[in-house]
Amino acid sequence: MDARDLKLLYENSISAVIDLAFNERPAEPARDMIYCRFPLNDGGGNTNSIIQTAITTTVSLIHDNHRTLVACSAGMSRAPSIASAALAIATSRDADECLAEIAADGPHDVSPVLWADVKQVCGIIG
């Protein structure tokens, strides 16, 4: 789903967007939507603090029952990585299992470098 398509966001009752796209302009959400932007690189070089903040923010939205879209440029690496880590923490499940579950729903190309960084941060958080 495109984080910039307000009609589609409303049709799917999305109340929060976590935008991870480093190489795109920030979305322009509606005034009544929660919008958080954490620009991440697929190839590494991200600080642990930005990864941790993206994950903990997503976990908080999950716990507060907000329908949340985690989005990046193509939705194939950063979004599944952060969503999987947040889901793992929120549900006390294994991060690799959550990633496999999310990746089963569509195409993905998760960066091994990013996933290793995310898993390291999950260890810091959890």
C-alpha cells in the first residue's frame, strides 16, 4: 500500500503511518493521521537509535490498537524488517518467524545487513 494514497489509507482504516523511505519525499498525511518518519538505509549505516525508535514507536502503535502501515519505497526490505521486529516484540515471538510470516504475503527482498542490524537492536530492546 502506498503511504501517499490517502483514499486507500482511509479505505483500509489506517490511522498511523511509519514511513521508512530514505530516498523519497515525506508523505503528506491527513491531519487526523499519526505520521512518523524514520529514514533508513537498506545497506546499513543506520544508527541503532533510529532503528530502535522506529521499532518501539511501531510497538507502541500496535499496543494502542492503531491500524498502522509500515512503509518504505518499495515495501520489500525496510518495511518488512521493522514491522517484523515490532510484531515480534509486541507478541513475544521470534523475529525470524514474524519476518517469514510477513514475507509470505508478497514479494520481498530483505537486506541481510539491515535485518542483522534490526535483530541486534531487538536484542537491545527485548
